[in-house]
Amino acid sequence: MFELPSWSHWLAFGFSLMGVLTIFALSAISALHGDFQFFPPPSKQSWQHKAFLALFRLFLYPLIVLTILVFEPPIDTSIWWKYFIGGVLILIGFGMAFRITFQMGWRNAFGENRGLMTTGWFALSRNPIYVFTWLGLIGWALIASSYLVSFLLIIWVLLYVLAPIFEEPWLERQYGDVYLQYKQRVRRFI
């Protein structure tokens, strides 16, 4: 039987959606107006950096709460495979995304010029963190089994599909010909 989500589900969903839509709006304004840069932020001390982190947390934390609220342990043993595969994808996806981020350096990952990464996973993809995160998000959706959670996870995927569009001009300004040559050699995602 289909049951409508409770007010707490909608509240968590609403806060999460508000955070990510604000990121999209500010990024769109940034793309349309050359004199305004939101992502990547101009510096760690900028309001854009603080706003991005706050908005991403406003997106992520309620999403985690929503996932906990809607989670129902499986009663039917015939669907355990979904939880197993989901768990493996979460471990591999988010585990590798964190590992690559640590190797790259948190500060470099969040917009500081700490050197262009072109080796390791970055020799295979210009955005391996995004690619591995997508695997984790697929696993998350399998385990959550919620259309509200899945909707927000799809928006996260879209956020990571669009992020390079905003990052690449910044990378070209920071690293010039070195980045342009790297961009020609290595694909954006896979």
C-alpha cells in the first residue's frame, strides 16, 4: 500500500532541496555574469566559500536525516541483494572519493590553487571524485528505496555533472596551457 510521507520527511526534503537549488541559482548567476564568481569560490576567505560550504551542508545533512527517517529494514529476504549491492557501491564510491580527495588535498579540492593533479586517477579522468561519488549515490538510492531521497540524489548527480562547466574556466585561468594540454589528453569523466 502506498503511504504519503510525513511532515518530517517533507521538512527534511524541503531544507535539502532549498540548499541545492540555491547552489544552482548562485552558480547560474555566476555563469551569466562574468564579474561574479560563486563556484569555485575566489578564495577560502570569501563569502562565496563560506556560503557554498553552508549551502552544501544544508543540502547534505537533511538528506541524511531524510534517509534515516524513510529507511525500513528489509523483511523479505529476496531483496537482500539490493542492500548488499548498495552497501558495496557506497563503500567503493564514497571510499574512493574520500581517498582521492585526501590525496589531492582538501584545500585543493575546495578551490585553492595547490597544484594541478594529473597523475593517478586523474590520469584516467579529470573528475574521478565525481565519478566515484556517483557510484556511492547509486548505492545510497538502492538502500534508501525512497522516491524523495532518490530525487535529491539525482540532483546531486546533476550538480556533479555541471560542476566541471564552472571549474574548467577557473582551472584554465590558474594553470593555462598545462591545463589545456591535460584537458586534451584526459576525458572529463570516463
